[in-house]
Amino acid sequence: MSSKSEVFSSRWGMLLAMLGMAVGTGNIWRFPRIAATNGGGSFLVAWVVFLFAWSVPLLILEFGMGKATRKGALGAFVETLGPAFAWMGAWIAFVATAIMFYYSVVMGWTIRFFVGTLTGEVPDAVPGAFWESFNSTPQALITHAVAMGMALFVVSKGVRGIESAAKVLIPSLVVLVIVLAIRALTLPGASEGLAFLFTPNLSELANWEIWIQALTQNAWDTGAGWGLVLTYAIYMRANEDTALNAFVIGFGNNSMSLLAGIMVLCTVFSVMPDAYSEIVGAGNEGLTFIWVPQLFQLIPGGRFFQALFFLALVFAAWTSLIAMIEMASRILMDMGMERSRAIKIVGGAGLLFGIPSALKLEFFQNQDWVWGVALMASGFFFAFAVLKYGVTKWRETFINQEGSDIRIGAWWDWAIRLVALEAVVLAVWMLAGAQGEDFRETWTLFSPYNVGSVVIQFVILLVVLLFFNKRLAASVERDVEAAAGD
């Protein structure tokens, strides 16, 4: 079966693959930390608002665009906006691919900690000792390669391979997270963590930073605006609905985040309440790879549940990495390349460009920061595409098609306009927070957290994409002509 005719065999398989794309490490290690440091229940209120004001509108947009054009981000932008805007689609594709380069390193970390739990190496007597001895070493390079190999194996089997993997990994992930959440709820004092997570302080909703953090988390943990949903939507069956699927993915993804929040915060409040601030403020890597092992060793059956935790992280990272590799490969296939060759090129690039992040944590942190900001531009470009095409016209052409389970009303038109504004505000806020006391000192290329690094890498990428814009557009247009000739 050619890549042109590949489709998911069922709606269930398609939804599981989509959920696998959305649910990643951001749900399990980032959400609990961000929720805990931004008011708990107050944060949840803002987080739910942005589910409807950012994630769902963009998910609907990507579903419709992918299904209608049957092309990746580059080809989809050329077909809907014209060849002059090929660079926008290429930006979206490159940003998600750049994230793939270091995301495989993260999956490698989770694999090593799962194995370390089984062998008894984790936790170490000294908190963080194992993490310090592992990250930025040749061991991390090996696990990075293992992670890439696991994801490439699935993608090499085509859409049916992705679907088959999702049917195993996602139900398994859901079961693991539910088991861990139930275990956390049964711990003494867990009710305090539960109350903190679900009891909003309405006065805190006047704090604009909580809203910004809630928007950031939605941008990270649903995958909306990354181009990944668009890629999977290419393989939807002709009579498949788009809008209802977007709601299912959005709510399913956020439900996993809530379960992760329950799992982590109830455990923290139960076994180490006095160290609460230190634990939740330790950053993504610190919370997951330093403090989580310490937490689990203090509860009955801790080693068993710790193994489940890291296995869940492996599954979450694996399904997301599969989606990133498929998206990058799809761009090359849209240029006329065979799937097997496209996957080899993407796999080789992933192995090569992941090396710096595997061997130097500061480089990983820099890339995570730079391309995290770039995702805001990706979301803006999607919204721009709709605004230029005509919001209402887009909704009626690409979303409310014959046979749709639900019809999307004019609220979506305004939501997309709001998404464009949110993307600009969030990018400005992120950069403003990174300018430091001396703005001039932030102009370095690979420092973990500054303005200059973002601007320099953005300018380089933009110059390259604009220079090759005509060639990029022509490459996907040639493929369209070739397909028409067949």
C-alpha cells in the first residue's frame, strides 16, 4: 500500500494514535510541577479555560487541514495559502523536528531509570547521585540511540504499525497512570494534596502569571499547533469527523495530566510535605529523576510503583516520538520520496543531531527553551493561515463537512482570532522573562535560558527558509502533479 492510500483502519485506532501523539512526558512530569507552583486549584481553572481557548481550536484546525489536503505542514500551507507561504509550513515542520532531536534523549533517560529501578540502582542513597552520574555521559548517548531505534521501528511499519503500537501502548499507559494515581490516593495525608490540586482560590485568578502558565502548559501537553495532529489527520478515513475527534483528544489528554497531578502531588503531600517547595520547584529533570525516586522509596511497595512510573514515562515518550518522526518523514514523502528512504534520513538526522543534547545537559536545556518559544510562532502561523483564507469560509470548507458528527459554530472563528493574539502575548512574555538584569549579556548562542539564543537561532532559520521558499513550494507542487499524472 502506498503512503498516498494509507489510512487508519478504525476510528478507535486513529484516536489512540492521536492520543499517543498528545500524551507525552509533558503530561506526567511537567503538569504536576507547573500546577503545584501556580496555585493548584486556581491554576486548573485557567488551564481548563485555555483548553477551549487554545488547544481545542487548534486541534480542530489541524484535523481539518490534514484531512482536506492529505499533506504534511509544508504541502498543506502551499495548497491552502499558495507557494509564497511554504516557509510557514516549513517552520512548523522544522520546529517539531528540532524538538524530536532532543526528545529522543528524554525517552532515553526514562528507559535508563526504568532499567535502573529494576536493577536496584535507583534510588541512590544520595538524592540525585544516579542522575548526575548518568546525564551528559556516553550512557545517555546509548539510550538516545535505543529510543530512536524503538520509534523508528514502529514508523517503518507504516500507518498500520503506528496504529498497532498505539493500541498496545496507550491502554497500557492509561492503566499504569490510573494504578499509580489510586496508589497515591490511598497514602496517609493524600487528601491534602488532592485538596490543594482541586480547590481554587478565586483571588489568585487575578494573577496574570497563572493564566500565562496555564496557556503555556496547554501549548505543551496537547501538541496543538505542532503539526503532529495535521500529519496523523492525513490518514483519516474519508467519512471521519474532525471536530468531535478534536474534543476527544483534548479532553483525553488533559485527563491524563490530571491523573499525573494526583499521582505526584498526593505522594508529595503524604511522604515529604516539609520538602514540598524544594521538590516541586526542582524543574522537570529534578522532580522526575531526583525527587520521584526518593518519594517512592518512602512508601510500601515503592520499588514496584517506581518501576510503573518510569515505564509509563517510557510509553508516553515513545508514542510522542513516533509522531514526531512520522511528521518529519511525511514532509519528505510529500516531496516525492519513498517512505523507507524518508524514514532513514529522518532517523539518521535524529541520531546525529541528538548527540549534543545527550552529551551536554545545558545544550538540551537551550534547545528545549528555544524551540519551546518557537511553538508559539507555529500556533500563530496556523491561526494566520485561517485568518488569511477567511475564518468562516475555512470553517465551512474544512470543518463542517457532510457527515460531521457535530457542527462547529461561530465561536470557533473568534477562538482562532484569540489564538493568534495568545501566541504573540505568550512569546513576548517568555522572552521578557529571559532578558535578565543585563539585557546585553543574554546575547549568547547556546546558553540555557536567554533572549539572544532564541533570536539568533530564529533569524538563522527564517533566513534559510525564506531563501529556499520557492524550492520548498516547488518540491511539493511537483509531487501533486506527479500524483495527478498517475
